[in-house]
Amino acid sequence: MDQLGLLLEGFSVALTPMNLLWLLIGAILGTAVGVLPGLGSAMAVALLLPVTFSLDPTGAFIMFASIYFGGLFGDSTSGILLNTPGNSSAIATTFEGHRMAKDGRASKALGTAAIGAFTGGMIATTLVVFFSPYLVKLATLFGPAEYFALAAFAFVAISAVVAESVVRGLIALAIGLSLAMVGIDGPSGAARFTLGMPEFLDGISIIVVTVGLLALGEVLHVASRIHREGPAMSIQASGSPYLSWREFTAAFPAFLRGTGYGLPFGAIPVGGSEVPTFLAYGTEKRLAKRRGDTDFGSRGAIQGVAGPEAAGNATAGTAMGALLALGLPTSATAAMMLAAFQQYGMQPGPLLFERSADLVWPLLASLFVGLVFLLIINLPFAAVWAKLLLVPKHYLYAGVAVFSVFGVYAIASSMKDLWLLLGIGVLGFVMRRFAIPLAPVLIAAILGPLAETELRRALAVSEGDLAILVSSPITASLYSVMAVAIVISAVQHVRHRRANAAAQAPISSSAL
Amino acid sequence: MKKAILTVAFAAVTAVFFVAATANASSSGGTATARSKLTLIAPAAPGGGWDGFARESQQAMRVNGVVNTARVVNVPGAGGTIGLNQLGQMDGREDVLMITGAVMLGAIELADTQTTLDDVTLIARVADDYNVLVVPADSPYETIEDFAAGWAADPGGHAIAGGSLGGIDHLLSGLLAQEIGFDPQQVNYVAYSGGGEVLTSVLSNTAAAGISGYNEFSDQIEAGTIRALGTSAAEPVDGIDVPTFIESGLDVEMSNWRGYVAPAGISDDTREELVAIVTEMHATADWEDAMTRNRWSDSFSTGAELDDFVAEETVRVAAIIKELGL
């Protein structure tokens, strides 16, 4: 195995003290920006770009890569503990993670998230090392019709999240779609819903929407109830982050399923890790229903944390592969790293592995080392993080509010973003008040523009011929899977109703 | 005890913010001269082309002592026109330079902004790079002549992938169509958000051809996964082994130029000073190194030459945008 030899050589470079130091700095920094709402690994890399100018490229990239992975480790922490995910990639983890925290299993949820992120990252990185040329092929198999099918598939697959109340779910979807529609429309150049203000031409950043809706909305929500619920909120900070064998066997398949979703998504440009994390969450929810697991959606199920978290980090692994071997940035952080490569006068692509082997292999080796570092940093610290919940609520949530505003202002130093943040925060508060689910807003804001743009691109290329949407084997199989899934869920729904009706009938007759 | 710790922590955090705030206040207040403290506005997000250009400039100026301190401020949005609007409100500020370039001309025309390059002071054009038209390796088209013939016969069936609408890739597709002899409005242009996506669009045979900066495709061209048919350079460029459109008989040239502008309402002396700063920066070894690394070509010009160039380009861009029906 040629790759193995090169990788071992890479390890010898990655394990030098200087590179280990960069790795450690990156891991800590990445975890930190991941935890803080609004700040993300993309921004950390962007801010560090000029600083690393005089650094040797290997050290710089090792640091960037570990920031990227670190961000994905850290983002779930604040989501689990405070219901305010540090980044959009942790939204899916937050649903079950925060429920577990409320149930007194905060450390456990954090531990599961760390192990999930580790597993997903490890498997993805291994695949990249040995199969990156094939992974890259995946990107070239996908045209706009395939992307559209994928977006439609994702919509259907995660409709489970929306299902509790159809009307409320649809309201939330509509809010998300309209937020996403603001700005210049790519395919036609027309400005939509900008109120004539040039500041809106670039649309509303998904970071502003996430932080406003989830972080600031939660702060307002907690603030509005602080004297009503008082200290009765029963979040306990105790508990071990390590999984028992039984928990591990429950979570392990979810780790693998999540990784399975994450892997292909890293190699194709569909907006980073949000889609696969939602898909993983939807799958776990369906499986829990089938198992009759009542923890899911109430006390919080370990699988609901394990799946999405593994999916998120698996995309980061294959995104590195797509970046190195194809020069294709599939996430915001990867785009920053692409800029960094250009700064050093290198162009990621098919020739990078030959031309800059002395950089690529140490970088890949450092991904493995970085994941181990991150697991070591995050697992024992889960219990420490969980102690954060001991901080009195008014301090804690004031801190969240401050960091949200900082994070959003740091994106573009724009006052408009802050007003938007406040507006969306109030919206999030109102939505919580009326029990309108928040997830569909974010799902719509992420998937909506994707579906729209790709559909229009596909039809532009085919000159309006709808056949393009179903003509390739990939689209055909995606739509067939989707059709089968819809039929099955419809049948289950009908059966469920009948079963319910049958169950209620004897009660009502006995009552008579 | 616990209370004491909290108080100390609170005091520490407050102190940090206080220091940061004073530092910020001192940097935003007062009048600095360009030589002592220069602000470079990159009207793009960190990591983009203009941002890279700004940071390379910053580095070359600072290391060689052209200015004492230089900082880069990112004002992203709408093809740079958000930044341009802000610069338009800085009349008389003597310590600010903003990056500008070909992309901004299209964006100004497209967004119909209040501020145009007429409302600011042109300082210099510094570096260019060129666009290239590529087809997939398995495409039937071997030369630009083949492609032109096929494209003209069926413009709708030949989707062209490129960057955002009104950007330089789009304008180039329109100019080519015009030169080949069909209505630019018939160009089936599919806009993507960056060179990477244009590349996958070409590799997946979604688009018949793609247009992007030469640097973004150069490795793929060398590796043989895509074939370059022509570049938009006016003259053959060293190190680019692809015929220019002009060499192939299509009279089309367009460069992705980058340069600096300053606010309006500055004195002639200040303008001279800013031109001198840029000229000195341009002469440094660090800048030369930056040009090699980024594969930019030198196009340094200032003064009347620059004014004429921008005036001509503005008219040309406006005309082609109209032709494209935007």
C-alpha cells in the first residue's frame, strides 16, 4: 500500500513538537469558537489567515484543519447545555442533546457528542487517505438535477421533524423560505425582498438566522420565565461523560448511520454539514418510533445525539478530501482553506498530491492526531463543561446574549446584522411562545435556496425540458427511494390511526 | 469565597472589554495621515480575491515601512458596491484606500448604485489576471473555432457555467457571443458562486463550457481533466500555454484588473501621497513575490492613463450588460 507508507512518513512530520503545538492550538481554538454562538471555524481561519502569513504552510494548515474539526466538536456543547447551538451544524444535535441535559444527563450527552464526532471524523479521514480519487468522482457525478433530487429527498426525509403539528410546521417552513429568499437571486440577478436597501442584496446570513432564532430567542424565552420557573429547573451537572457498554451498543449503530450520511455530503457542495445532520436526526427519530423508544423526544435519546454529531464530523473529513484532491470547497471553512492555499501559491487539485506531497501527507496524518487530541480534550472536559450549568442563569444567559451579538457583528461589522439579529431573536421568542417549531425554519432556510437554485439550473441547462430531472440513474433511484418511503409512512399512518381508533373504541364502550 | 471568585472574574472580564474599547476608540478617532496609519478597505468577505489582494498589499507596505501601520477592514457585499457606498460617505478622509476592480464595474451597473467610481478618487491599477474558457476533456471541441461554430449553431444547448451574474465571466460570455455573431441574450449562462463549483459543473458535463479565472483552473488544465480553448488576455502571457481569443481570430479581451481608490474630496497633495504609497509598495520585492505566488500580471498605471482606462471600461461594461439584457 503506497498510501500507507506516505501516511507513515506524514506522521513523522505531524508528530514533531512544533506541529503538535500548532495542532493543539488549533484544537483548543476550534473548540472555543465552536462553543460560542455566532463564531465559527470559518471565521477563526479567516481571522488567522493574515497572521499565518509568515508561518510555514504545513504548520498553518495543520492548525487550520484542527480548527475545522475542533469547531465541529465544540458547536454541540452550548447546544446541549443551553439549547443555543454554537453553529448551524449542531442544530440537529441540540434537539435530543438538550433534552438529555434537562434530564440530568448533560455529561453523557456531551460525551456521546464527542465520541460521535471522533468516530465520524476518523472513518471519513481514513476513507480520504485511501480512496480520495474515488470520492472525488462522486462530485463529478452530481449535476443540478441530482442536487435538486437530493434536496427534495432531504425535505421528505426530515419532514419527521415537522410532523407534530402540520399547520405550525408549515408556518415555520414559510418563515424559513421567506428569510432565505431575501437578496439577489443568483440565476436571474433580480433583487428580492430587499426593501430597496443595498445591505440586503447579499441576503440574510444563515449565521444570523441561527444565532437569532436559537441563541437570542432562547435568551429572551428564559428571561421571560425566569421568575416563574425559578430554581426549579432541574438540570443537574453531575454524571459521567463515559458511556456504559449498554449505552455504547445503543449509540454505536447511530454513529455508523450518521457517518454514512456525512461521508458523501462532504464531497458535494450542498452547503456543508447541516443537511446530513438533519438527515441523521430524521433517521434516528424514525428508528426510535419503530423501536417504540419513548425517550426520543421526551427524556432525550442517546442515538439522537450520536447520529447527527457523527454525520457532522464525517462531512468535515470528506470535505478535506474534496478540497485537497479537487480544489472544491464544500463548506465555508473549506473555502477559507482554499484561500489559504492560494495565499501560499498552491492550488488544491489533482496535482497537489504530487507537487506538495510534503504538505498533504503530514496534513492528513495530523487529522488523525487532531481527532485523538480533540477526543482527549473534550471527553474528560464534558463534566467540566456541564458545570457551566451551575452558573446562575442570569449570568449565563447574559453571557450568551453578549457572545451572540459579538459573533454576529464579527461576520461583517455591520449594524444591519445586529438589528436583524434582534428582530429574528424576537421572532424566535414569539415562535417559542406559540409552540411553533424552530427546526423547520432553519431547514427551509438551508434547503430552500438549494432546491430552488438547482432546479432552475437544471432547467436552464435542459432548456426547460423536465425530463432532465429524472433522467440519470442517481435521480431515478433517489426518487424511487423517496416514493417508497412516502408510501410506507402513509400506510403506517393509516394503520396507526386504525389501531388508535380500535384502542379507543373498547374504552368508550366500556365507559358507557 | 465563591462570591469573591465571581467578583474577580467579573472585574477581569470588564477590564478586558474596557481595554479593547479604548483601543478601538483611539483607533477610530483622531485624524491619522496615510503614512502613519492607513486603512485598506477590502469590499469583500475574508478569503475572497479582493481580500487576498488587500492583505498582500498590507503585508508589502508594512514589512517595507512604506506606511507605519496598515489595517484591512472587510466590508463585504453585493460585488463590492456596499463598500463603495461606504467610501462614498467618507469624503475628505485622507487615510483610506479601497480595493476596486473589474468586478465592481459590473456590479455598479447591475445594482444601479448611487455611488459609482466617478464619486471617488482613482489612485492606481496594479495587477491583473485573465479568464479562460474551458471544456471537459471529453468534449468534441478541440479549438475555440470548433466551439464557436457549435455554440453559434445552438446557443441554448451549450450552457456556459461561470461566476455570478454581471461578473466578469458573464460579461466575457456576452462579448464572445457578440463577436461570434449571435445575440448575447441567447447565451444560456448558468451562474455559480465560485470557481470550484464552475469546475464541477464542467467536469460533470452539466455545462458545455466554463469560464473562470485562469489560476483557478490551471492545475486541472495541466492534469488534463479539462481543456482550455482560449484566454481573455490582450497579449500572450508568460507561462500560460493557451492561445488568446485575439490570436484565434476573436477580437475579445478582458482583464480582471485590481487597483485602489480613495474617497472623494481629498486634496491634490493627499492624492499624490497616496499614489506615491502605492508606487513604493509596487516596487518592493515582497510585492513582486506576491505577484508571482498569486500569478498576477503587472498592469501598474496611475493618473490620466488610469482615468481613461476606467472611463473606457465603464462604457464597455455598461454596453455589454445592456446587450445581455440584465
